Amino acid sequence: MLHSLFAGHESFSPWWPYLDGTRFSYAFMDARGFGDAIDVAGAYTCDEIASDVLLLADSLGWREFSLIGHSLGGMPVQQVVLKAPERVRTLVGLSPAPANGLGIPDAAYPLLAEAAHKVENRRIIFDSSTGGKLSPHWVASWAEQSMRAVGPDAFRGCLDSVNTPDFSAEITGAPLPALVVVGENDPATNADTMNQTWMRHYPSGQLAVIGNAGHHQMVETPIALATLVERFLGDWRERGGLVLQTPEETVLVVAACLLPANRFEHARCLYRKEERRFPMRLIYSELWMTVCM
């Protein structure tokens, strides 16, 4: 899973109790400059995140996998498809950035850019992206949590990276199964936007709109989202589209992004409600991630 511009892997924690660990294995990743990798240096670009995703998959021994990206994370998951199309089984975007970039209007860009270091800007953005329907306490709490989870350099670098690139010509026509999910209260990343982008890029794409939700369905409507996503993943598997090497499907939840951090010596594995620690080493570096099995 790859997280959004405003959070690390912990933004998915309200979702975890409702994911079926008997059918799927999920890896939740922190991108460089986010979450527990907040001090990890990098270029802070979506392309770098995509490359790091492949390093993580290699370290886990996952030859093939599905990808889930939330918001910002929706762009690097698509770049993984360009880098290694034979490895990606299915693609899920949760209020995702499109392949042709966000295209933020000039008048709105300062609000987002200054959110790199202003908590008040993040409050405004959280409130707007959920349709102004959530409590001021929740909005303030998530804005404060966001400030702690995302470094200003990573925020600004990834914002610039997700705004202007356009690889839609390269990705359009990709045959893999894709699901895009939006909330009915999200004023920007809505069904109209997805019909103009993701649904045109992926001929086998499906679009779902979740009621009573905005931009953060894993927090606002976690049960409905888990049901929808796992039904999509399960339906594709049952149609015979996948040959498994293990009893369960492997899913890289690229909701935010992830990766290599020489300073992180262990991966945290959440199995049901137990926490175990074990080394996860590469030849030249180590990874930090959360794996739900």
C-alpha cells in the first residue's frame, strides 16, 4: 500500500481490523521522508517511490503482486506498472492521482505548497477534501498527525512530482484489471475526474463511489472500503487470472510510499493482533515496512 501526501502508513490503521488476513497479505510502506522513514533522504519523487516499491517486493520474494495507492500513492503504483508490467496482477486506486498529474490550478497551488510547513493549511485541506462534513476535532487531529508524519522536504518534493508529470500516453491501454474508488463527498478527486483519467487509461477499469465518504475512505468508511477492495481482488483470483505460489494473494499497499532506510534494521510484522520483529535485509540496505498477514 502506498499512502498519500499527507500521511505515512499509520493512516491505514483504522482499516487494518477489517482486512482478511486469511486470504491476503498486505505490506504497508512508508516512503522516504514519511512516517517511520521520515529521516530517510531521497529525491522525493514518484518515480523514486516506484523504484523503491520494486526493491521491497524483491526483498519479500514477491515475484507478482497487486498494488493499492491512495491519493499521491496512485501515481507511483502506475509507474511500477510501466517499470515492471509483468509483475503487477491488479491495480487499485483510492482517490488516486492520475497518470497525467494533478494539474493544480495556479491560484490553489500556494495553499498546498505552504502546507509543507503550515498546520492550518492542512486543516483547510482535510476539511475541504472530506466535503466539510467531519468534526472540527477530527480535522484538527489529523492535521496535527500529518505534520508529525511528513517531513517538509518530502512533502514539497512529492507535491511537485505528482502535479505536472504526464505519462498517460504510455499507460493508456494497459490490460490489467483496475479498480478506482472515490468518496461521494470529495470535491476534487471525484467520479467525473476519474472518468476523464483512470477510466480512459485502463480499458478493464471499474469505478466505485462510496457513500458518506470523502478523500479518506480507509478512515471514514473502513468496512465498506475493505469489502469493496477485497471483493475486487477475490473476484479476479477466482476467475483464474492468477497462479499463486502461496495460499494467499500478496498485495503491496502503496498508499503512501515506502522504503530503503539503512537505519531501520527490522520490519514490523502484524499477524492478527500479535507483533513480531524480524530482520529484513537487502545486500546493501535494510527496509522498514509493516506487513499484515
